[in-house]
Amino acid sequence: MLTTTTLRRTRQVALAFIAAVTMTACSDDDPTDPEPEPEVASVRLTVGANSVTVSTTSSPTLNVASGANTVTAQWLKADGSVEALVTDSEFELRIAPVSGTNPAWVTSGAFGGTLTVTGLSGGQTAAARVSLFHKAEQHDDFGPLNFTVRVP
């Protein structure tokens, strides 16, 4: 027959084992810190000498020519400095029409491409949206946010 002391000791060992297993299961098995996330507050879109900054508080109008336009993007922090964590190996610029097919976007690099506007004449506009797409995680890290494309 087991004594009270033996039962007590067995119970303590079992509880210690359960605690150890639980702590091991809950521990972070990744010895490195997680990668820092970019803190993008806005994007500066440039077509030739014409630039606009799109943010959650600004939905500007980008003047473009009718036809094909080369667009580049710079991803900015809240203080206006370039966000260095946004790299072309992990992220890409995406532009899409809000509705329909105008304007059309073709990527030619991570942060640039060709925006083609058809069927618009002087003063007419089309709505587009811009986003920063995280390729590895398959989601937008910034946006999509709307802006207007205008043929002057």
C-alpha cells in the first residue's frame, strides 16, 4: 500500500512534469526576433515631373497624358522620410481601376510600371486605387487607397 507521503511525492512530480511540458509547448521556438514591419503612411506617385502623395487623409489627382505613362512610387513614413523596410524583393506597387478597366496597370518593376489611360480627353478623370502588396505574405501592407487620374 502507498503511503500518504509517497502519493504526495508522486503528485508533485506529476505536476512538475505537466508544468514543464506546458512551458515547453508555449515557448517561442524561434530564437530570432520577428522581422520589423514597415510603417508606411503614404505613397508618392510620380509621372514625369508630376507627383502626388496618396495617404489615408489625401486622395489627390494625378495628371497624366492620354495613353501610356511611366509611374514610379516611393513609400513614405509619417515624417515624410522613405521607408527603408520596403524592399523590391518583398513588396510591389499595385494600381488598379476602381471600376471598369481604365486606367490599366502593367508592372515593370517592384515600384514602377506603365499606367495606360484610354478614352479620356482634356479634363476627364478616372478613379484608381494604389496599394503596397507584400509578396511573401500575399496581402496589402498599405492601401488600397483611391486617387484620381486626370488627362489635362
